[in-house]
Amino acid sequence: MAHPKSRISKQRKRKRRTHLKAEIPQLAVCKNTGETHRFHRAYFVDGDMYYKGQVIVKAPEDQD
């Protein structure tokens, strides 16, 4: 069975991984509502759910 010639220590492995950091998420502005949101994510404005500038789910209307 194959095995590595020398084992990489935990410290060495962790030093290499410190350079992987989360990037700042890209933001978009909706042309219809003017709301700032993340790309490829649905967002809420006044209870309505929007995606790509179109209403996907309407807010429930109160029935009194």
C-alpha cells in the first residue's frame, strides 16, 4: 500500500491554509426596487420576495 515518504505536520498544513479567506460578497442593486442584495439570492422588499427584479412570492394580505 502506498504511503507518503514524509508526513506533513499539522502546523505546516495549517500555515498553508491560513491564506484561504472569505471574500467580500458581491452586491447588486435591483433596477425595479432599488434594493441592494447579493447576486443569485432572493430578497424581501415590503414583505414581497423578489428574484432578478421579479416578484416571486407576494406578501399575504390581511383579511379583517
